[in-house]
Amino acid sequence: MSYNSPQVVLLLSNCNSDDNTLTILDMFNINYVTINNYIELESLIATHNIHLLLSFKAYNDSLIFNKSIINKLSSVFMYGAGTIDSNIVSTVDICNTHKHICCEFSGLSFNIHLNNIKFINYFSENMDILISINNKLPLLLLQHFFNCEIFILSSEIQDINVIINEIFDVKEYFLGIVPIAMYLNFINPDFIRKIDKFATIIIDDPLLHDNYGFLNYEKLITLMKIHNFFTTIAFIPWNYKRTDHFVANLFLNNKNYINLCVHGCNHTKGEYSNTNLTHLSKLTKLATARMIEHEKLTALPFDKVMVFPQGKFSNEAMQSLKENNYMAAINTNPKSTNLSETIKLRDYLKTHITYYSEFPLFTRNNPWDIIDISFNLFFGKPSFIVIHHEFLKNNFNKLILAVNDINARTEHIKWRGVGNIIKNIVVATKNQDSNELLSINTDNIYGGGKKFDIYIRRIASEFRDNYLSKNDILLGAANSIKKIFKL
């Protein structure tokens, strides 16, 4: 091996952060070696281009870690260097002057609720602050030392095998994961940079009419062309006979900007949180049959991807999708209503969740969750961004601000439909689509009374979206009535 060959080296010091660092290196397939002392390091320096990771404890314990050693290294990442507790945390701030290091996180700030964050109590002129508390107290420093770049992190490295019991909060784990990932991305172009980064806007529920609430399709398509983004409509199969042909033709003429995926079947409350696999399989077959019939009526294709209504699904719901040859499911929360296994932090670093019989589940975020969106894009996860028509109030301004921010953060981002994105990430199944679809007639699933309830629910939802949502007083009154009667 030549002298210029890069080598990632971890100097062990018998601390938990060392073990956590090893786990991260293994997960991302980083080639590395471990050493136990500086004699081994000096031996490696003679033949390799070294990137050294070590704890602040290991640095302090050294008697030979001097300027001559540092100058022979390409980079150093030192963790656990915080020495002073801060109880005045308001925001964590990421600098916007080192985008080649901070990438999608450049310039972001976020509130944090962790107690006793340690910060680094020294700073010199040859250092840059990459991450700080309140733009003042350093959490991640970059020191320029001759030919060596030294990264100094105040916090310890996070254990990515920790169990996530509630909804995953990026901010809670940010300091223990993102800085070391930034460093690995900085020293190794193959770590993340070569991964395609995808995004799409998903609008839940709307009919394909000229206008639906605050959504106007002609305006949406015009804005997508101007601001470079793509929209997938999460279409409720119950509406399969109600599409306006002008809007259908608008979609057909703009396939590079807009398409459809499947949003439940009837969109009734908790319809996919049912645990009866036979019932769910029939429901999925009916949803698919309706989408196929919709395609026959309008010539509009659809992506065989399920967005769960109300964000609730069971293990059996995932199984029903797998048995009916769906590509994947998308949901805000990856936990099913009856999941017995535990989802770990490391699962949120992968492109998708695979807990449900290896059937892919992708997560999605709200457009204002810019830390979460940046986290996904940085780690090569697709950014599925969910909105409803209300978000388009005030002339689509909030949507355009969100899209422009994302485009500015991620170079060469690819906006595609959900099916296109998933095909690029998940190996396509070799199974052919099942022809065992239900008739559009729903009598074998629902009786007449239930079908009437579904009809009333859908019409009431559309009345709310098209009329009540445009009057805050009426909408507030309707929501109060809904809570009182638990509708």
C-alpha cells in the first residue's frame, strides 16, 4: 500500500464513546483499524495517510501527542472535549461558512431541551466554530494546524443501538451523531456524497378538480416548473369516479412534475390499523381495483405505494401490502399500532425501515421540520414532505419558501414521484402484480349502512376542505363540535 493511501484509525481509550464510534463506522462500512497506543500510530504514519479518531481522554493521557505527530496526520476528530456545563441553552447554531463540511445543516438553528450540555472552554484564532450554543459557546471546533485539520467535539458519541420509544426527535440526538457523520463525510467522499438525494411533496386527500380547498392544480404546476420540484398526490381510491377530465389531462401533460399514489381505500378512521389480515387484504385489493379503474377512466397511472390515512397502520396492514405486491408504504411514524419489536436509533439512519417482514416503510416530514428534512437528505434518505391543502393558503407562499430552502441546501437534489424514488432505493420485486383483484362492488366487505357512513364521511371532509377551511370562525366551530361528539 502506498504512503498516500488514506487510513481511518481509532485510538482506543476504554470509554463508551469508542464503542459507539466503532458501531457507527461499521454501520456505514468505513474501513478502519484500531490501535491501543501511540507506538502503533507512529508505525502507521510511516506508510499511510492517517485520519485519526480519538477521545479527549486519550489525547490528554498521551505523552507523545505533540506537534510533530499532529503535523504528520491528515485530520483528527476528537470527541468528549466539553469541560463546562451550560444551563443557559437556548439554541444550537450551525455555521453557514463551511458548507463543504456542514452540508444540508449549514446556517440552521434549533431549540434544544437537553440539560447540562458541555461546551469547549477554549478558542484561538486558528479555530473556526462549526456548531455552537447561542452563536457563542463552542460545541464543534475546526482547528487548522499546518497540514492537519483538527475537529474538536464537546459531546460524547451517541450509541445508535439505543431504543426509540417515542417519535424520533433528531434534535435530541443531533450532537452525538451529526458531527462525526460530518467529519466522515469530509474525509471520505464515498461516505455519503455519491448517494443520490431525492425529494417530493406529498399532498394528502385532494380530489382531482380544478380547485380543492386552497389547492389549484394549474397554479401548482406553474410553480413546480418555476421552482423545480415534484408533487405526488396521495389519492383516495374511493374517489375513483370523480376526477375532472380537464385536470386528468393537465396531469398527463405534466408527468415530469406530478403523479398519483394510493391513500388508503375509503380513508375512514383507522381503516389500516385493523389487525384482521383477511379483511385488510380485501381492502387493499379493493383500493388497487379502484385505482386501476381510475386509470382506465382517466389514463392516469399511479404508483403502487401506500400512504396510510391518519398515519395509523398495523403489522397486518404491511403484510397485506406485501401480499398485494405494493412497492412500499409511507408514514410519518414508523411504529405500527401493534409492533412488538423495538425500533432503534440506527434504523432511522437507514433509507427505510425493514421491521415488517422486510417490506419497505419510508418516513415523511412536515415542511417546517427543516432539521429533520436536512437530516434525511444528509444521510441519503429520501425526503418525503407531507402537506394538506391548508398549507397552500396565502398564495402557496409557505410551500415555495420550503422548496427554495431545500433546493439551496442540497446540491443536485432530484425531485421525483414516490414510485420513481423508491425504485431507485429498493430492489424491485420479481413478483408480478396479482390479478386477484376485487370487484369495485364493495358488498363483500361492507354492508349498505357502512357504505353510507363512508359516503357521509367523505362528503363532510370535502365540505370542510372546500368551504369551512376558508373561514376560521366556521372551521373552529366545526372542530369544536367534532371534539364534543368525538366524530
